[in-house]
Amino acid sequence: MNMSVRNRNKFTPEKNTTMSIKEKTTSISRAFLVIRMLFFTTVIALTVLIATVMVNNTTGWISPHHSTNLLDKLSLSLGLQEHVYTVVIDAGSTGSRVLAFTFHRSLSDRSVKLDQEFYSHIKPGLSSFADDPKQGADSIKQLLDKAKIVVPPHLWHQTPLVLKATAGLRLLPTKKANLILEEVRRVFEESGFMVTPRSVSIMDGIDEGLFSWFTINFLLDRLHHPEQTVAALDLGGGSTQITFVPKEKSTMEGAPQGFIHQVATLQQKIDVYSFSYLGLGLMAARKQILSAGQEEGELELRSPCINPMVKKGWTYSGVNYIVKGTHDVDVEKIPLSEWQKKGGVPKADFNECLRLSRSLLETSVHKPAELNDREVLAISYYYDRASDHGLIDSSEGGTLTIKELFKMAEQICAVPNPDQAFACLDMTYISALLHHGFGLATNTKLQLRKKIDGYETSWALGAAFHVLHNGI
């Protein structure tokens, strides 16, 4: 019995040591197993991440989203993408705008994604400097100085710079327009940006419409499926554009000569209906309607579209005019309360204003029937005037019908508001252009946007893509 106890006591330390070694071995094995699992998990995760990044950088236009994402930021850090910049100046009829775009470009397939956009503007437009070209060029230099803050100085020489003038300069005498453009070229040559003799030009109206359409559908992520693209309506000061991808054969066959264009977009060629109507922009149309029935060169313009209480100075294409209603009402001598006793305050004549608008449009604008069955998005002055009168949210935009536009126009014409002297004329003309011009039914819904996903709905983005892929 005692021997047995002694024997047990004799072997206990050895057993304890053996157990301790086994436990340590097991713990180490488990630790190595965990480390191995972590290692392989990390390797797999990194492999998946790298593969995803590589796919993101080799699929290019297959990516359904227009702007950069987290993978693009990572790709930039890994040296798989690079920043590229483009500066576009939109020299419009009522003002000039600079848009400096920052893109990510894949080093594998050279495709680009939009990253950031800088926007600034200045008034008046270049056409207002017809008699002082140097001052006009100085206004452009002010915009360029702002764009230089966005683009790193060491990349200025690699950054394309273009100025494209629209209807404002198209409507000027050729000699005066060219003098302005020459002064702007001098400013460009001293800017430090990448420029060529083609950097400064008057843009063709068709390009303006196509670039606007590209911008809108690019920001809506519709370009991969042309049949899903929206129709784009752009109303500038001097001209207006309509652009869409026809779905119906009758549209292709019935379009006037010069309305159908084959364009390459996202590595595919499509037929697009597009036309620019010079002289039917809001300011140009305003001038024609105000001058209706008056002698050539008349500087005092009387119109039924203007409230009789109004007497306002207006400058168009460098010429100063006095704008009035068809007859004069002196509100200082005859207060509004007296007019109310007589049956109502003085009004602009909506029906006559509509007649004048229709006479300007009905024989000069083609009406593609298919447009009534399409999703339509309108920008520029369409958006501005609807926003001015509270029809849409001033920041988000909105949707309304042509009927609502007509109703608002009639209401505005009935209210004397000298602070908005042209409101009746502008809203009446816009309603008439959409309905009597392009043939949109009064129940057609119209989307109005200034920005999409935080980016301007300007033709400048379409022009920037064109420059990046085709050169200046």
C-alpha cells in the first residue's frame, strides 16, 4: 500500500511535465492555425480586392455609374488611375461660364470617370463687348484665374483649355465676332494651359445640342442603352436645341435634311435627331416679339406682352432699347386703387402675346410626333423661368406639364409687376415654343433640372469628354 503511494508520488512530476508540454504544443498549434487562417483570409481578401480594382480599371465604360467611387480612389492611390483635367469656357449670349472638370483616367484602357466639377460665371456675355474686345477678353481672364485654383500648376501645360462661343457671337457681324475671339486667343496663349489655334471658336449649334444631350444622359447613366436615353431641350439666350435618339422609323424618314446625325458615344455609333434654331433663344425671340409691327431700327419698343405700367431700359446685342406697353399708364398720377374701381388694373395682353409667339414659331420649327411619347428633360432658361415663378424647387428642379406653364403665363400677364417686366413675354414664349413649336401636348410632363447628382446640366461636360478623347 505504501509502495503504491510512493510509486504514484514518484511518477506525478513526470506526468505533469508531459501534460504541460502537450498543452503548450496544442496552444502553439492553435496559434499557428489562427495565424495561417488570418494570413490566407488576408491573402484572399487582398486578391479579391485587387481583382475588383483591376476589373474596375479594365471594364471602363461597362461601369454603369458616371462618377468615381471608393475603388477609383483606391486605384488612384495604387497608381492604376491618374487625375486629368479639362477647362471649358461657355461663352454664352448673356454671360460666360467656366467649368473645370477633374477626371480619373484608367491607365489600362484610358477610360475616364468624372470626379469633381468647378463652376463660376460672369456677366455680361462676350457679345456685349462688340465695341471693346479687350474688355471682353479680360472677363475671360478673370474666369481662367479661378480655374487655375482647381488645376495643380505642374499640370497646367497638360490640361486642355477651350472656349466655345454660342449664339451671342453667332448673331454678331463676323468682323466684330472675330476681333473678340482674337483678343481671347491672346489671353489663352498666356494662360499656361494646353491650347491650340482651335481652342477658341464659335461652336456649331448642332454640337451644342449633342453635347447637352450627352451631358444629361451621361449623368443619368443612360448612355449604355441608347433606347433609354431622354430627349434634351436646351433654351439659351440666342438659340434653342432639341436632341433625342429616335425609336420610330417615321421620325427618321420625316426629319428635314440636316436633322439626323450619326454620333459615336461610349464606343458605339447611334443615329440622333438634333437641331439648333438660331434666333429662337429666349433673348433673341424676346427682341423679335417686341419689335413686331415696328420700323427697323426703332429703339422704343411697344408690345402687348409688356404691362402698360412698365417703362424699362433693355440692352440686347449692344443696343439700348426702351420697352413699354402698347399705351402708357402713369401710376403716380392714377393710383392702382383708382384702376381697381374702373374694373381692374392694367394688364399685358396674354392672347395677343401668344399670337405673336405662335407666328414666330409655327412655320420655322419642326414637330417630331415621337417626342410626345418620350421622356423629356429641359434645361437652361426653361428651368430658370419655372424656378423664378415657383413652379419647381429652385435647387432640386421638378416636373410639370405644358398646361401648367400656359396657366402660369396667363396669370403673370394679368398681374402688374414692373420689377419683372418681361415675365409675361418670357413665360408665354416658352409655353408656345414647347406646344406650338415642338408640338408637345399640353398634358406632356416636362422634367426641369439645373443639376444632376450635383453636376451642372451644361453642354460643357459633353465638350470636355469630346476634347479628352479626340483632342482640341
